[in-house]
Amino acid sequence: MKRLLTAAVGVPIVLAAVFLLPTAWFFLFMAVVLEGAAFEYVTIVRPRAPHAPLALLFVLVPLLG
């Protein structure tokens, strides 16, 4: 149920961003979304790889996006 609620809120926001935002604002929006995804990934992986340089992802992911 939680994923359905997230999709019901997220899909209209993403579609509005794709079709309505100018290029610079869309890039900023996507950088924020990718940063959130990187944070979630680091939260999941950190217990299994405590000494890995995962904080570097917070810098590289938006740059690569």
C-alpha cells in the first residue's frame, strides 16, 4: 500500500517536471531525485560494507546525472 501511495504522488510530480519545467530546473530536479536515491542506496549498503567510500556517491551521482 505504501508503494502505491508513493506512486500515486510521485508519478504526477515526475510527469509535471518532464513536461513543464525548463531545462535548468529539470536538471536541478533530477539532481535532487538522484541524490535521494544515492542516500537510500548508501543506507541499505552501509551495514554490509562499513569501510567502503560510499560518501563519494553523494558527489558523483549528481555529477554523472
